[in-house]
Amino acid sequence: MSDLSALTTEEIKEKLKELPEGWEYKNNRISKTFIFDTIMDGIKLLDKLIPYCDSIDHHPDVHIYFKKFIFELTRFDIGEKVTARDFVVAKKIEELYKEQ
């Protein structure tokens, strides 16, 4: 199975257990809200995340509300389905968040 194949709901629920608390699955995407001390802290995380996402051709939707950033992951080119690669990006987001 490719890491770009759609996961079943059961597979998604199992993979969510591998992520830190706060990630959820709804509306064919996994998402989590992160709160930063300043908006610039969130922007710094994005500055580090974007090259990584470019390198694996998988980018989250990011909604910015001052110090609150909501990351949403789905694969649009397979009909907005969650894939294993979404979880790879989620883990990278968590890693970068912990570094701050």
C-alpha cells in the first residue's frame, strides 16, 4: 500500500493513537489546533515546515487566528481522503512545535 492510498476510518482511528493528544478526524481530514506565545512563533514553525512539506509533496491547510493555528491534513488529489502521509506531516508538525 502506498502512503498516498486512502486509509479506512478504522486505520485512521488507530493511527491517531500514535499522535499526541489533540488530533482529531472529521470531515475527511485530521486536524489539531496549536496555540503559540506569539504569532511570530507560529510563523517560525511554518517557515521550518514548508520546505519539509515541499520535499514530500504534501501540504497542510493552515488557518491562522492570531496566536492560534489550526492545521488540517487531507489528500486532495485522491478525493480529500486521509492517507498515511498525512500522519507523517502531523508528526513533523508536532516535532517542530516541541522544538519551540
